[in-house]
Amino acid sequence: MTTQLTDPANPVLRVAPAAPADAAAHFRAALAFHADVSDVAGALAAGGDPGFVVLDSRSAASWDQGHVPGAVHLPTALITGRAELLLDKAVPVVTYCWGPGCNGATRAALALAELGFQVKEMLGGFEYWVREGFAYETREGGERRAADPLTAPVDAGADCGC
């Protein structure tokens, strides 16, 4: 029996899902380009060299408002002229900007890749870093908010299971 995979009345199945091999290739590629906030935070919290550097591509005012501890500040507009002075091409770079509604981290990642850097984009950006309850730095010092239960387990030690 053959199952119909397209259903014009169903907006989810109006276009059939990709073949499993094509889907696997797509999702494997996506993981080569993206890292999530929780994985970045976990690698940084493990101590020692995480094997990558985090880059905040926002403005100075945004950086002062809050940023990932230990991140390098390099606004996207300055990447072409300053990246090779601040970063090592042998060390992968994880870019972030405000959040999922902003493509600044994508533009920064593109600029870095065009200069020959290995790069990933941190999904969720600074917004999800804060919403997931990770510590951050501001011009005034360190801060931390409680995790948003819609984005992360409320128990800071809990694993989301993904």
C-alpha cells in the first residue's frame, strides 16, 4: 500500500517531506553552520579551552547593554579591517547578534568566512543566552536572569534532552 505524502488541503504536507537521505544531508549541513546557545554555554562552562572563540557582532552600545562573558567584540562593519588582528584563523569562531529576529550574526559569519575563518552562527543570539538563564556581562558588571521556562529547563542543572 502506498501512502500519499502530499495533501493539498494540509499546509504542512502540501509539499511532501524530503527523502530521508536528503533530509539527513540537510540537517547534517545545518549543524556544520550553527551552534545553539546551550551547547556554547556548556562548552564555555566546562573550563579550559573550548576550541572556539565567541564573537559579538553588535554595536558598542549593545555590547555595553550585555554580552556573553569572554566574547570578542567586533561589530560586523569592522570585521574586514580588524578580524585578522583579533582572531586566529586556526580557531573556529561562533558569531552572535541580538536574537533570532536579527541576521547580524549571519552577516558577520559571512564576512568572516569570506576572509577564510571557520565559522558557525549561535542560534538564538544574545536574547536566548539571557532567556536560557546564562550569566552575562554589562558595562556595570555581571548579571543573570532566571531561565524562561519556554526556552530552557528552569532547573539550571537540568538537561533539556535535545
